Amino acid sequence: MSSSTGTFESSVAPHLNTLRALAWRLTKADDRADDLMQETLIRAWDHWERLQASDANVRAWLRRVMVNKFISQQRHRKVVNRTAARPDLVEHLVSADRRRTAQHPETIFMQQHKRREVASALDSLDEPFRTVITMVDVRGWSYKEAAAALECPLGTVMSRLHRGRARMRAQLSSSQIPISELLC
């Protein structure tokens, strides 16, 4: 047993009965009081060095840790209860597309397959077109930023982008998803 562990145990042990009584008063249930005690002691252990450095009152500090933990649990419980009582809220928070994707592994596989097709089509482009598409469509650069980085006129960037996208579109004619969606 390390000296820190021994110091923690010897400092906290005299206050365990008081903490247990406070936990029960706050929760009004044995199992929840036990959980609150455990969470309080874990939190106290995690921040024990800070308490020792401040030379504060251990009993008052432990009680404050417990009350704060209880308040956090109550806030969390309210959110969970509110969410459980409103399934429409969950529906609103999780878009239908994301739920469908999460429910269908085939959809995930097809999207990954299409991404590979797009990556392959991008790799097959000539270097000037691939560079501009990577800068603008993949990295989200503006036309001006790409022109400055490539040290070429803005019109050249726009032209290369248009022709590169057209070549990719021709290679991916069987794909049903827009190229810009797949590159992100």
C-alpha cells in the first residue's frame, strides 16, 4: 500500500458513516446511496492530491463532493427521463437517414464501395485535375486559395475543376450519389 493510499484511507475512514447517512438522505434508497458513496469516493480519490495541497477540511470536502455528484446525477436522470418520455425528441435528434444507415449493414457496405470507386476515379485523373479536385472538393479550399497555392490564374482552376469533375462523372456514371458527397 502506497503512502498516498494509506493517507487517503486514514483520512476518509472516520467520515464514512457520516457520508453514508448523507447519501441515504439524498437518495432515499439503499442501492442508489451505495452508488453515490462509490462515485463520491472515486471522485475523492481522483482529486486527493489537490485536497492535500490545499490543506482543507476533509469532512466538508467529502460532503461537497457527494452533494455535487448527487446534483449531477439528478440532472442526468432528468434528461434521461425527459428523453424517454418523448420518443419524438429522439426521432428529431437522430435523422432518418442516419437511423436507416445504422440499421442496414448493406447500405454501409455500398457507401464504402462507392467511396472506393470515387477514390479510384480520382487517382486515375491526370495530376493537374486531381490536385484541383483534391484542394477544392476534398479539402474545401476556395477557388482563390487553390489558384494561389498552384500559382495559376483563377480561370485555370475553374477550368481544371470543371473538366476533372466531368471526367470523374463519366467514370462513375453508374454511381447514384453526387461526387461531392462521396469525397467528404
